[in-house]
Amino acid sequence: TLGALAGGIAHEIEQPLGAISGSVKELRGAWRDETRPGAFLILLRDAQSGVERIRKVVAELLQLARREEGHQGEHDFTTIVAGVLPIAGYELRRRAHVQTHLAATPRVRGDAAMLSQNALNLLVGALGAFGDQLPAESCSISVTTGEQDGLALLEVTDSAPPITGEVAPHLFDSTLASTSEGPRRLGLAIASQLVRRHGGTLEVESGPRGTRVRVLLPAAEHAE
């Protein structure tokens, strides 16, 4: 899964680079081509758009790298979740239909790196639950942030096959991650530990229509 994410990040950069390269090659002739009015500016805007896409991906990676473990502070939880999405962006779009509903949450206190890792683990786990056989058009993932009873909420819902009854009692046991539920279980096991360290709770509901994982974290003013 880590390799898939690394490949996805490379694709996120490679794709706009290809567009930039194509636009630059055409720019030399376009500015003199009177049969294509406005082509120069269109190509220039396309190139600038590609540069901006690369800048955003690199900025998110640098921001994640700079979040040193052990650094406690107050954070905008929605911003943290939004910052993780570009990192898993290519894999998410390639393997599933993704919807995001990122509403404001109470500010939370904790380690920004761990909070980012928590969100990333839930996304990776949801992707892993689909396996490699299901077509992307039949797979959906929804990412929601908001406020619930004064708590910061992150909810990740997927349409993957439900968690089986024999797996459910051991859902947070990372030592059993070699089973068919391995990717999702490993993601949930790590996420559960991170959430507990921040005084929050992690709830899982699974049924025929899919699985919903809810993370609830105390607001910064109430965190220990």
C-alpha cells in the first residue's frame, strides 16, 4: 500500500509535468500563429495550471514532513484532513469514486503528524478493503468532517464488502493483518491507537451497504 501511495504521488507530479512539457513545446509556434488567436495565452494558462498542481502536492508533502512527532499544539482538524487528500489523491481517484464534505470542526489539541497519519490510515484502509478485483465505478468512498456535540468529527465511509463477523472482534489487532481484511484492519489498528492518544474515540459500523468509521476528538479547550 505504501508503494501504491508513492506511485500515486509520482503520478500526481508526472501528469502535470507532461502537460507543461506539451504546452511549452507548442508555445514557440503558437505566439506567431495568426490562425490560432488566443492560443498562446491558453497554452500559457495550461502550463501555469500544471505548475500550480505540482506546487500543491509538494507543499502538502513538505507540510506533512515538517509535522514533527511529539510537537503538541492546537490545530484546524479540517485543514489536516484536507492536506492528506492530495497525498492519496491518485490512488483514490483511480480505484474509487470519492466524495468530500469538509465542514469546519472545533480546533483540536495534539500532534499534527499523528493526526495526519490517522486520516491517511483510514483512507488507505478504505481503499484496501476493495481489493484489486472490483472496478472503480462500483467503489465509493466518502470523507466528511464536522462537529458533533462539541467534538471534532472525521467520518470515512466506503462501499466495500462488509467486515465479517469473525473479524469484527479482532478488528483493531494489527498482528492479524495478513488476512483478507488486512489492509483495513491494519489501518484501523493504527488509527485506533492514535485516536486514543488524543483522548478521542473511534467507532466502526459495517453492514451490507459498506463500512463507516467515525473519529471523534475533544475540542482543544477540553483536551487534557
